[in-house]
Amino acid sequence: MSKKLYVGNLPYSVSQADLEGLFSEKWTVLSTNLIADKYSGRSKGFGFVEIESDEDAAAAIEELNGKEVDGRAIVVNEAKPMKEGGGGGRGGGGDFKRKRY
């Protein structure tokens, strides 16, 4: 069974190909997703990597968590499921009426 990993504290210079290359040297990578700003396209410094097996995912965490990449110690751990209702964002909803002056 595959396992999705969170990879954080990435240098902004890291590309999706770099992220995949970091893991695919030793493990079978099923997918990568480098999170980028929707307006500028610039990396937000984190992403997700899906590894083929639980054992390989554990080995990747052990080997890469804390590894230095371009001067930054990256964080690698098991990704947590997204909360119900999607991402964080700026809350919303609520019934309110705008005052007109």
C-alpha cells in the first residue's frame, strides 16, 4: 500500500523535478506535488510525495528528515489527512449584513 509523505522547509528554489529526484534515487515514487502560490507560481516551500510501499516510506522518513538541501534542513513525515471541508483558508460563511453609511 502506498503512503503519502509531507516534505517541508524546502528551499524556494526546489522544483517539482528536484523534489521527485530527491526520493526517486532510492524509492519508487508514485506522485509528487510541490505546492506553489497560485498567483506567482513560486514554491511555498512544501509539498507531498507518494511512495509505493509503507516500508519505503518509513525508510525515506528515516533517511531524509533533517537532511540539508540547499542550506535548509528539510522536514519529512507522514502526511496527515486533510480536514473535512478542505484546507484552512479564511473561514467564511456566516450571515452578516454590511452596514451602509
